[in-house]
Amino acid sequence: MKEPAKRVRNPADYGYPSTDIEALKAKAAEVTERLTEAYGELPFSPKDPMSQLVDILLSHRTRDEQTAAAYANLLEVFGSWEGVRDAPTDQVQAAIANVNWPEVKVPRLQAVMRQITEERGNLDLNFLCELPVNEAATWLNRFEGVGPKTTACVLLFSCKLPLLPVDVHVHRVSGRLGLIGKKVSADAAHSLLQALLPQDSRSIYDFHKALLRHGQRVCVFERPRCKKCVITDLCNYYKTVVQPGMQK
């Protein structure tokens, strides 16, 4: 009896649009270099890990300027993260009313703060910076509402641990460039994209910030501004969608 034929899987099923991983690594490096040259290199965040965690939890679906204002207002009104943790929930919600979904973010933030305090005795998360990256990520990723992106942001920005955050902009630009397959989710993209990068914090940080800013300014969700793009020659979307449309 014949064995059933094995299905030949498309490389995109594994997350990559090509089996040539070295070519994808070279493309990721070239993209990082060109976009960093275009937008400038950024310093790492001066925030400690707990402050960075607060900042990222506030930032979900919220503009940077709104997040910064809410973050500053929390410290102005309550004086410390312990003050935020212990304050009545409605008062904290009022303090960040300018962000989206304060009624969701505040209970989640306070719950995380209380759990951290129960486990550690305080809200000092600097110990994470001394752990191996996988151990630090596992510890932080346990909390309700703290997913791979938030975990990676805290550990990369504040601790300089080599862990790539993939937000909506990084995910969108990576997909259009062809660095990941079209059906890859943002969560799955974290490990796939990280595998294409040098495993040091500076390289990973530069890639993240480069694609983030490009996604905000040029490679936007609707009607990407391809005429302003400096990497169209590296972009699968430009070659397969934009150029053929221009020739009609």
C-alpha cells in the first residue's frame, strides 16, 4: 500500500517568503542601514524598567504625544508608581483620560503593579537587566496584559537586552518588504525577524526604530507614500503591487 504523498509546503508557511535566509539577513541589514541614515540613530531610553512598563502599557493604540502627557501626569498627580498603585482606580483613570481606553488600562496596570509588589516586595524591576534575556522575558511575560511586544520593549529599551519588539508598524513594513510571510501574525513575527538580525541590542534597537519611524512617516497603512521611500528597490510590495499599477 502506497504511503500518502507528503504535501510540499510553501516557504511562506514557515514565516519566510524565501528559503534563502542569508539573503533575508542581508536585506534586513541593508534596510536598517538605509533607514537609520535617513531618520538618524536614536539613543536608548533613559527610563528604568518599571517606568518603561508603565509607558508601554499606556501607549497601546495611543499616539506618542498623548502617552507622554499621560505618563507625566501620573507622576505629577500621584508622585510615584507606588502612588499610582495605591490610588483609587477612578482617580488614576481621570489622570490619563487623554489616552484610549483608560477604563481598561488602569485596572490592568494596577493589577500588574500589585502582583509585582507581592512577589518582589517593591516596584523595582532593575533585577531583570541582570537576568539572561530568555529568563527575563519569561518572568515579565506572565502578567495579564503584558505580551511579547511589551516585554521586548521593556527589556530592549531599558535593559539593552537583545529582544526585538514588533509593533503594528514594524509588522506592516516587514511584511511589505518580504522579510516575513504574508500570513505571519505580529506575535509570531518577533522570533522570525529576530533570527534575521545580529544578536546584539544596538542592531536590534536600530532595526526596530528604523522600521517604526518608516511605518509612521512613509510606509503607512493606507496609501503608502512610495515616492518618498528610500528602499523601494528592496520592497516586494513596491515591485509586485505599485510598479505594475504604474504601468497600466
